[in-house]
Amino acid sequence: IHAITGMDIGDAQAIAGARTAYDALSTLGKAWVGADLATKLAQYEQAQTDAAAVKDAISALGSKDELNDGNYAEKTQALETAESLYSGLVRIYGKENADKLAPNAPAISEYRAAYEAAKKLAEIKRDWNRVVEMVDAIGSVESITVDNVVAKEEALKATVDAAKSFRDIYSNDPNFALISNVAEIETRLT
């Protein structure tokens, strides 16, 4: 009785010890412990089982420091799985108990922040690459002919507008500094 009443939901060792003690009892001893305490023991064991899946999913994410704009998309499913399992743990056992059961849970929010930063950088690079592609499509001054001068002017205007829009949207983003050729391309457009 003392082993079961003294258990903490996050203490796997105490729960295993209570199970060992309970299983060692005779039928009469188990009846003396009572159904309520036997149920509590089973519930805590189930909580440990549920938590193991959460902890494994969080560990499977790996290091947030390994996330980058090139590989973040590969981690989407794993991150969503870890978040979903943890949310289920919170829903069933409450936030305080879920944090006891899965002490590595703070890694989810840290990983999500790194994931979002990598995703944002990928978005910025993708949008910038569109501008660069537009610049490349215009071609050199030597490629301008009487037949294509109007089309080239229109393409140049659209490209200048796209570059300005890019700067307006992203210039305050810390990732903007990671785009190395912005000044070079903007100079080519002037």
C-alpha cells in the first residue's frame, strides 16, 4: 500500500517497485490493497508506457542545431508526431504530469523554433532566387534588339519591382543578411 500511495507519476523506478511488491502479494493481500490502488498502479504504468512513446519521438528529432534551410522539410513529419504525442500526453495526464513523464519535452519547442527559422530562411532564399531568375532571364544589354526592346523593358520593370518587394518584405528579417548577392543584383538593376 505504501509503495503505491507513495508513487509519483514520473518516477518509473518507484512504479516498477510498486508493481513488483503488488505482484508478490497473495490474492488475499491484493484484496486488502484494494481495487482503487491497483487501478492507480495500472494507470501510472500506462502513463509510463505513453510517455515512452513521447520521449522516443522527441529523441528521434535529433539536434535542433542540425536543422537548416535544406533539410527542415524532411523533419516535418517527425516534429508533428512528437508535438501530437506530447499534446496527447498533456490532454490525458495534465501539463504538470506530462512534463514529469517526458522531461525532454522542452526540446519540442526549441526544435520547433529552429524548424521555423530554417523554414523562413528557405522561403527567403526561394523568393530571392525567383528575383535572380528574373534578372538572368532579362539577359545582357547586348541581347537587346529592336524586336525585343519592349519585352526587355517590361521584364526589367517587373524584376525591379520584384527586387524592391523582396527588400520591403524581408529587409528587417535577420535572415536577410544571409543572402549574399542582394546588393550586387540591385546594382545590376539600376
